[in-house]
Amino acid sequence: MAIKQPDLTINISNHQSSLQIFKAAASNFISSLSGKMFTFGLGLMLLDETHSAISFGINMIISPIVGLLCLVPIGNLIDTYPHKTILTGSLTARTLALILFAASINLFTATAKLISIVLFLIIDAISTNINDTCYSAATHELVNAHNIQRLSSLTQSAISLSSILSPALGVGLYSLVGFSGFVILEIVATLASFGIMLTMKFHYHATNQFANSQHAPVTSHSQFAKFHSGLNYMRSRTMIKITILLSVILNFLYTAVTIGIPYILKDQLHTGNGPIGVLETGSAIGMLLGSLLLTLLPPTGQKRLFLKLIIPVLILDSQILLLGVLFMTSQSPTGYALLGSFIMGILAFALVILNITFQVYLQQTVPTKLLGRVVATLTTVNSSIMPIGTLMFTLIFQSTTHGGLVLIINGILLLGYTLLLLRPLNQAIHSEQP
């Protein structure tokens, strides 16, 4: 059955769209640069004090759990109230949490700092979840339909550029000002992003679905009933169901890459922090090139959607396998850094193509009034497996001296799983063609 296209009748000019894209890219660059430096500094600080592989994965445990617990209220919130109002409240709460975190972090020592860190990461995860979902649901309020791919690509480019700069800046600042300096920088960056957001124009639909939101009683029954309508819509979309089957396993096995690279390089291969930063930079360059490529290419809608989705997945699978092969060979720290950064660049290039392609597909096919619930559900489902993956791979890496072998096995498993889903994915795409 062909899917019905969403109503995109909001009148936004190309000039207005370009201005909104510039502001969105600037805001994403500022918040992403400071956020990645903060996360990198947090991981280094915990790794130095605990020598545990989970140091770079603690946020991967907290964020999905928070996302799962807050799935229903956040999804309904985004589809009920004006998006700019929601973003204002979320960023205000995050700023206050950062200030309290800066004031309390030095009251604890060693592993006791985890008390303050975990409390802040919970608030940060809620705010980030709200912000990301809200911006995704507000795409049609910021740009016209012709500029959806450009908005996604350029904001991703800004994030990728910050990823290139953040490792080197993160290592340098960690040595210079310590972790407290990262917290202060994050406060300044949050305020800057907040200010940019306030200048952005959200063009609401003429039949504003938020008009009566203040008068509707909020009960647990109404919350679940409203969210259930979003789930029913997703159940009617075969393409979304197949994508979930693929992305859940992909996210589960990819946690081995996220927590495994710093642990393998620093604790098993004893290369120090330098190669870790180089691999992060290589990954960011790949993401930047991929997002810039989609910025330059004209929007193609749903043409050749199967190839645009499956080719990046197959490339990603093979690069995880090659990364494991690299770590199983005898190399110098320079060799691990150069070859590893090249592999991570290709992997990230494929990943960003995959993500942006699917984001644009959702924006083009999901009704605007359901986008908040659909995006919140997909984000939560895709990431809910990550805490299990993080804990499992932490135990695996710490129980073996051959971390590269773990990545090789993951690459093979993921490749086989992808091949099994080729036919169902192709059939789902053809069944939903308009």
C-alpha cells in the first residue's frame, strides 16, 4: 500500500530557509564542539581514575535508559506544545544543571565524583533527548520541503567539523585546565546556542495543532492513548519496522567499536591518548565529507532508496571487520593511528550517509503531527539496546587480550545479518512507494 505524504503547505521562502539553516548549523557547531570536548574529557578523567573500559561508555548506559523511561511523555510533549517553547524550557533547565554541576563536582574525590556525574548526565540526557526530537519534529517549521536534505546535511556538517576539532582541543584543554574547565566551557556554549535558538523563526501550520494544548487535561490515560496512536502508525509502516530490526542489531554491535577503540589502544596496545584522538579525527573527517556530499547533491526524494540505505550498511559492516584485523596485527602507535583513522573515516562516511538518508525519508513521509512521537520512539528503540551492549562488551574486552578479535567477529555477524534483511527491506520499500 502506498503511503500518504505529509501536509507541507507552510509557506517558507528559500531565503528564510537559508537563514534558518545557517543559524541551525552555527548552533549545532557550538553545542557539539563543547559537548564532545566535555564527553572526551569526562572519559579521560574516569579512565585515568578507574582504568575501566566502561569509562567511555557511561553515557551510553544512562542516555538510553533515560530515553526509555521518558519515551511517552517526551514524544507527547513534542507533538502537543509549540516547539520553540519546549526548547526554551529544556535549554534553561540544562543551563541551571550545568551551573549546579560546576559548583558540586569538586566536592567529591576519585570514584565518588560519579555521584555528581551520574545526576548531571541524567538531566543532560533528558534535555538532549527533548532538544534533538524537537528539532527533528520542527523541520517543516524551519525550512521548506526543498531544503530538508540541505538542513540535515549542513547541520551534520557542523557536528562533523566540531568532531574534527574536539579531540585535539579536548586533549590540550584537559592537560591545561582540567575537567572543571570543560564544565565552564559547556555553560558558555549552552548559553550561546540558547541565544541563537531564540532568534530562529518557527513557522507554525495554519491549523495549529498546539492551539488547544493548554486546555487539554493531562492524565496518564490520555498520555498513553495519544502515544499509542503513534505506535499504531509505526506498525502500519513496514519500512519502519524493517529499519528497526536492522538498526537495533547495528547499534548493539557498534557499541563494541565505541568503547573498544580507546580501551584496546590505551590498555591493551599501550599507545597512549594520541592515537585515540587521531582515530576520532578520522571518523569526524569521514562524517564531514559524507554530509558535505549530500549538501552538494540535489534532493532525489525516494529514488533508489534501497541502494542509498543498503550500500552504506554493507560498507559499515566491512570496516568494523577491517578495524579488528588492524588491531590484531603488529603495528607502531603511528601505524595504528594512520590506518585506523582511514578505516574510521570510511566507516563514518557510510554511517552519516545512512543516517541523513533515513532522516530525510522520515521527514518526507511521516505526517508532521506524528513526527515527535515517531522520532522519539525510533531514537529510544534504536538506543535501548546500547546499555546491554556496553556492559557486555566491557566484560568481554576486560576478559581478553585480543580486543581486535571481538571486532572481527562483530563485523562478520553484522554482515550476515544485513544480508538476511536485503530482501525484506527491498520489498518494504517497493510496497510503500507513492
